[in-house]
Amino acid sequence: MQNDRILSMLGLAAKAGKVASGEFSTEKAVKSGKAFLVIVSQEASENTKKMFRNMCSYYKVPIYLYAPKEALGNAIGKRFRASLAVLDQGFARSLEEKLKLAEKTE
């Protein structure tokens, strides 16, 4: 299944220390120009989604809505995560390819 590949790649990025997770860290990564990709949980509140959409469009960072909070959290070894930023261009690029494929197959 496509989803598992995305989550396992997030896990690899997290192990490599290339993921900022949680609202505060994600926001900081975007604003400091370190984020190459933002993933917000499908279960995140409308406010959270809107805030990140606006922020990411302003800072020109690709953003995707993906996975339940628990799945996002588990992928990176945490409990629940509504948002995370990928801090590595390589990881971000391949994740984005997989996320685009996942969007098409939904």
C-alpha cells in the first residue's frame, strides 16, 4: 500500500533527524526556511489546516494533508502529531512524489 511507504519514509527522515514535528516546531521550521515539505494530519482542526496552508503558501513550501494524527505520530516515534515539517530536500522530494501518487489514487 502506498501510504505505508510514505509513513516509513517519514520514519527514516525522523531517524536521520530531518523532521520537525508538532505545531510550534513545524511553524518555526517553515518560517526559518528549513522546511522543504509540510505534512498536516487529515484530522487536524480547520484552524490548524488553514494556518499552515496560509503560512506555506506565503513561504512557498509544499503542503499536504495526509494520514490520521496517530499514524503520523507513530511513523516518527511519537504519539499524536497534527503537523510535521521535513527538513531535508532529498527526503522532501521523494515524499512529495509519493504523496502526489497517493492523492491520485484516493
